[in-house]
Amino acid sequence: MWQKSNIVSYRHFRTARRGLLVGGLQLGFCGLLAWRMHHLQVEKAESFRLVADENRINLRLIPNQRGEIYDRNGIKLAGNEASYSITMVAEDAGDIDLILERLSKLINLSPEDIERSKAELEQSAKFLPVTIVDRLERDAIEKIAFNAPMLPGVNPEIAFSRTYPLGEIFAHVVGYVGPVSSRDLELRKDPDPLLRIPRFQIGKVGVERELETTLRGKAGTKRVEVNALGRVMREIERKEGSKGANLKLTLDTNLQAYVRARLGNESASVIVMDCNSGEILAICSSPAYDPNKFVRGISFDDYNTLRDDNRRPLASKTVQDAYPPGSTFKMVTILAALEAGIINHREKIRCNGHVEVSNRKFHCWKRDGHGNVDLVKSLRESCDVYYYELAQQVGIEKIAEVARILGLGKSFNIEMSAVTAGIVPDKLWKLNARSREWVVGDTVNSSIGQGYVLSSPLQLAVMIARIATGNEILPRLIKSINGVEADKAPSKLNLNTNNLNLIRKALFEVTNDKRGTAYHSRVLDKKSQIIGKSGTSQVRNISAIERTLGVLENKDLPWEQRDHALFVNYAPYHDPKIAVSVVVEHGGSGSTVAAPIARDITLQAIYRGTPPITAYPVEDRATIYNQQRDLNKLMPKTTKSSKVQA
Amino acid sequence: MSYLEYRVKTIPTGWRKVLFMNWGLIALIIGAAFSGFAMLISVAGGNIEPWASAQMQRFSIGLLAMFVIAMTPIWIWRNVSVPIYMLALILLLLVEFLGSTGMGAQRWINLGFINLQPSEVAKVALVMLMAAYYDWLPADKVSKPLWVLVPIAFISLPVLLVLQQPDLGTSILLLLSGVTVMFLAGVHWIYFGTVIAFASGFVLALFKSRGTEWQLLQDYQFSRIDTFLNPDSDPLGAGYHISQSKIALGSGGWTGRGFMEGTQSRLNFLPEKHTDFIFTTIAEELGFIGTISILAIYVGIVIFCLHSALRHTERFSALLTLGLTTTFFLFFAVNMSMVMGLAPVVGVPLPLISYGGSAMLVLMGTFGLIQSAHVHRPRGNV
């Protein structure tokens, strides 16, 4: 025993008193804890729950299928093809090197693929799949599936990639898709979160680009719960996206393919249009490129070849390039004169081969002149002097007005990239664009579609369609979106029908009168007679010295300096159906180079296939027969088999 | 009061002692422990392994130990206080040299069947020694400076050793429970007033010194204080524990997300979810109702112990019960304050609920001592 203790009541009292104090403090602190709990858990519960959800819930996007593009007959122009890829999850694979080595024995794995995969596997989280190789063939996937037990962590996956079954035939119209660039994101004000998905592709050119949002549709979303490391634990909610809208274009694959084959390697553009509805049946720029190469990621070499080609395969010449319309512009000038009431069709003007305006000599293409020229003859034989004289009386303002009525000088709202407005010059335009006063010489130049006048092949097609129908035809490329068609009847043009009839009659003689410039491109069949106008636009100045020595023939000039060959036409004469414009860059003479192309294409469009040989003049039949046989070989055989109901 | 002075008639003997145990207290302890099992199952994703089953075994052993200790007369415990205190000091010294390192601090000694945490033992041993000291010390000497220095030495030894590990949380608990016993024993107010005044002055000086030439703490130490005061300033770094724990607590609301539905703990946003931070899991899954219930159980335990202590006429029993109750109170008060952002993050488990062997066994031993004092209290007519 340490010590005899004695019970002293005051000691007990003091212990009890201090014990009560300590106990009271403890219980008081418990009260504080309870208050704090209430504060955190009840009063601030809302805000904390939000934070907790933000912590754990992650919104993931499910890419949806892009809308498909069909031609007017339901032939697929752009579709989605299942492509196989394999991915690898590091934590399931274990020994990455070993698995990659086994894989390389089964399928083709380039050293770069292996190198890149290893780097990616090391960088990303252990539980995230990393794509090892994509665009695999089906049998490669089967091999991997068969050897699955040997390849832990390796998973085959299906993705959809864009394909263009008809390759380069529709390259410039349909365009192509490609990975989203930082520029693409910058250009958009509030980019769809889909665009931020790695490897996501958007339309870069053509319809794919212009109708991007329609084709893209809406991405699905899934809300997943993730843990602190970002590993997905479970899916909470899934909202399926909607597939992008299917498009039906107004194009006709058979005709487009024919046009593409007919143009061959010429640097040319052709538009075939239904001249009543404005529906574009074929729009082809040549040469072209294979859009599939761009989807897969084109190599530098291939791209440089395309870029450096002086025939510019990447350019969509039909809508983005503007050419001097040359003699095809003469319809505008004469229509302006008729509308202004300055001339009637019987009045004649004398052509001596040239005319002098403010001390400058303006030449007619025919050195010796055409003699006395009236309206019909001026168009039929394409006399320049007639227009030089006429234009000075009409003035540029009236010419410009009529040009605009016929669809020149403004860009059309068509779903292709970089649609140009061309130029219809007038006094104000020159003051703004060139800071110079308009001079009479400019009017004279403009009257035959030279000088400042520029128009795209599409505008020329619209112009001839408007002349043929007298209606305000607008080009249309989209037949329907998801089966819904938006049709709009064209309104009448503000032009005198009698004047239009005069021009149509003159144009008829261009191709159907022995003296017409395009007589050799006539069609015998009355139901498909073509009515058109050729144009040959100079791309260089011809000096006075050259004129005295003799103007150089196109064939003697370097390609870049040769004239552009143009031809615009419609058919048939009564009840016009088809309007065509052909521009062959540096092709030479419009009547000899562009007109035969236009004739072949027009016939093909009217007969919806190969026209009977009897439609052609007797002297051409042998050549045409051979040509038809050669072109048939070039036509894609798959067009029928890939036909799917849109 | 010595053995001979007990009137044998008034003290229960033999198996009758069992009837005189504080059964209300035992019920509360079992209630707390079972809540703990449930939460350990929940944080293991509905599995009894790996935590709940081990915890159940330890609780069973603890419960048995509690009965054995309770059956042993309280005067025996008084008499072995000194050896137990010595043993605790030796263990603390041992851990210094051959302890295993966990969580960046040397805390455990591997005894083969259990990883013993000597600092836990020290908590009980210190309170026992202090109670025995003041039981022995005549009342008139309690506030004499020399006799105040002795218990300060008793407290300082284990506190310094634990601080060495380093385990700031436990050393503060040791210090507080020791000082509380001194206070309870009747040491004069002036001593406490002086110490509190100096301590406040020192803390003030500490903060005032920041950024001056005589700065008393390192910059990183200040930044830790900043993190405590404003954890949201660095939610992914130093403030991560506190931020995530407050989020878990707050997102529970009134009724919680439901048992085993807590997202913060399930998805590993919470650190130490089965040990020091288990309270946040309760809060998230069972809501305010769950946390207030746990707090109610603890308050109940404290009230039962206080009630028992205040009825002791025997000085050792009264001081021991009050001292151990304070230790228990400090356990849960510090833990809850920590997870609720009222105190800095220090490694203190939630008593009876957090996963951990030493703490559970020592706690059950503590309650054994309280029960022993309760059972062996002289009663009027038995």
C-alpha cells in the first residue's frame, strides 16, 4: 500500500465540480460538432452534392453516323464503310513488347506503328485503349480473333469511315472529309463538342463541307461515372444521337461519269442543267483527284503532285474559277441593245475587219471583215465589229443590267465551296476596283466578253438556261434532304419575249446553218437539236506587230497562252430541256474544241445514255462510233451494283 | 481507500460483479462497433473482406479483454499503474529503433499477431499514472510548484517520444488528456491561466513573425496552416483531403445517398476512407441522420462515463474515469473536427468505428478500466 488515503468530502466535491466543468465543455463541443454537421450536411447540401456529381460524372460523346449522299437515282456517292482497327489496353496486356511482337507476326505492323503505339501506351492511363493500327482487312481481324487467347488486352474494334465509291468522278462536288484542324475550330463560334473528339472528321470541301451540320447529325451522349483516376466505373445514362441527314443530289451519276470520261485529261469544266428547274445534272471539273485519299490522309508526295499540276486538279473550276466569257457574252450585248430599243433585227452594220475607237484599233476575229451584218448574222458568224459598234450606242450600264438579269456577276447559293461571283463591270465597279474612270474602250472590250468581264462556267450555264426559257432559273444541287424536297417554281425574267425569240433563232443558226460557227457540231435528230454559241477568249494581248506578221495559231503557242474554248447551248429548240456550258482552259477555238464536247454531252443527257449514232451528221459517225466505244470502257461498272434506295 | 478499508459487504464479488457492470455503456459500445462493421463492409464494396472481418475479430477479443479487465479489482490497476507506464515508455523507445514505417512515420511494432501502436498504449498508461499519482499525493500538496513539476515530467516523456515519430495528433491528445487529469485533480487555476496566456502569446507571435526577419516557422509550415484555414485554395494539392471530405459530407444531405451508394468513397475520391476518414463515408451514405446518430452514441458514452465518475468517492476511480473519458472524447472530437474542416488533418481515427487493431484493443481496455472502477465502487446496501 502506498499510503493510507482518507476520505475528505471537500476533495470529492472539488473533483466533482471540475469533472462537471470538463464534462460540460465536452458536451458543449459535441453541440458545436452537431451544429457543424447540420451546417455542412443540411444547409449546404445542395452545393456540395453538385460538386460531388461534377467530381464523378463525366459526359462522353458517342459519335454518330454521318448522313449519306446519293445521286438523283439513289446511287451512293458518299457512304460510311465499316473499318476495323485494333486497340490495346496496357493493364490487360501485361508484357506490351511481347504482345506487340506476337501481333506483328499475325498482321502487317510497320516499325513506326509499333514505335508510336509503345509511346502512346506509356503516356496514357493504363486502362485506356490505344489504337495500334486501323483500316485493317476483315481477314486480319479474323486472324486476331482466332488467336485472342495469346493476345490479352488486344481488342478488335469497328469504326465507320467515309468512302466515296465513285472516286474522282464526284470529287469537286461532293468533296471529302478530313480531321478537324485547329483552324476549323477557330472558324466556328461555338463548335459542336463532337469536333473535339480525336480522329473526328468533318467536311472539308464541296457538299460535305457546305452541308456539314446537316450531314453530321447529332452526337449521342453518355454520362459515365468515373473514379478519382478517371476510370469509367459504370454508365449512368445514355442518349443515342441521331444519324446525319441523307442527301439526294440532283446529279445523275451516269451523265456525270460520261462527262468525266469525255473530258479526259483536259483542264476543263462542264455543267449540265435541267433548264426548267435549274437542277444540275452534272457538274464536272477536270482533271480531278480521288477524295478517298484525303479521308485516309494523303501523303505529301501525292498532295504535292496534285498541287503543282498546272492543270489544277484540286480546283473546282466549275464554280470557283471565272473566265472571260468571250463571244458567249454577245447574247448579253445584243439583248441589251434590243431591250434598249437601239436596234432592230433588220438593221445592218458594216464590218471591215476592224474599227477605230478613241485612236485604238479593235479587230474582228475575221481579218477581212464580214461585210454588212445584221442581228442573226452577227451571232451566227460571231462578228465582233457589230458588237463594238452596238455597245458604244447601248452603253455599259445597260449591258451590265442585262448581264445581271441573266445571272452573271453574282454568286449563286449553291452547296459547293468557293463559289465565285465573277465580274460584270460597270462604271462604278471600275472606279472602286481599279480607281480609274471608265473609258469607251472598256465598253468595246466588254461587248465581246473580254476585258474585265469574268464569269464562271456555272454562270454561263445559268445564262443560257435563262435565255432558253425566259425564266429566272437558279441552279440547284440538292434534290432532297432526308426525303424532303424543297421545290420552287422559277419566276419570269424581266425581258421581252420577242427579243429572246430573236436571239434563240440566231443561236439556232449558229449550230444548224451552214454558215454558223458551230455548224459542224450540229445534231440531225430534230428532238435533240442543240442551240448554242461558241466563245474563244483570249488570255493574252495580241500586239500590232504580231497582227501584221500574222496572228500565231493556238497550236504554235505554249499551253498557258492558248485561248480558252467555250461553248454554251441548250436543247432541243422547241421546249428546251437541257442547258450545257463547256469551258476548256487553253483549249483553243470554242467552236472546234468546246462545241463537240457540248454536243456529245447534250445528246447523252437527252437520251439518258448513249445516243443513237444517227443523231450525228454522216461525216462524224465513224469518229463518234469509236469515241463512244472507248468512253464506254471508261465508265464505272459499279454504278448499278452500288445502287441503294436513298 | 485501501483494500482493507473496503467494507466487503458493499462491494460486489465473484460473478455477481457482472450484474454491476455498466450495461448501458456496453450497449452503446457494441452499437458503435456494429456501425463501424457496416461502414467497413460498405467501403469494401459490400464485402466483409478485407476490413470488416478482421475488425470483428479484434472487437471480440477487445470485448473479452474488457470483461477480464472489468472483473479485476480497480485497486490492482491502481497498483500496476507505474509498471504499465514504464512498459509504455519502453515500447515507445523500441518503436523509435525497430518500429516499422507506415504513412511516413514510425508508429508500429510488429508483435507477430498484431501491429502494436505503443502511442495508443501510452494514452491509457499516462492517465492511469496521473490518477494514481494524485490519489497518492496529499490534497494540500497538489498545487505546490514542485508537485506540479512531477506530473509535467510524466506527461512530457511520452509526448516527446511520440512527437519524435512524428505523430503530432497523438502527442497533442496525450498532452491534453494528461493536463486534463491535472486540472481535474485540483491544480490551481493560476497554472493553467499562465500557460494559456503564454501559449496564446506564442501563437500570436508566430503569425506576426511571418514575413519578418525573425520568422519562427519555415515557409512550408505556414503554407500548411494556410491550407487548413482555407483548403479550397489548393483543392488538388494539400487541401485535397479536406476538400473531398467536405464534399462527401455535404453531399449526404439529410438522409444520404443510401447505404453502399456513396460516390465519393466508392470512387476513391476520398483518402483513407476505411480509417481516419470513415466518418465521411457515413456522412455521405447515411446523411445527417447517420452522423448525428453516431455523435449521439458518443455523447451517450461520455454521459454514462461522466455519470459513473461523478458518483465515485474514491479519488483514483474518479480521476481515472474522467481522464479516460476525456481521452475518448478527444479521439472522436478531433477526428470529426478534422473531417469537417474544423481542425487540421492529423492522424486520429474515429474510435470504435475506424479500421485499426491497436486503437480498438486499447479502447476496449480503456472501457474495461472504466467498468472496473464502476463495478468496484462501494455501494450502500448490496
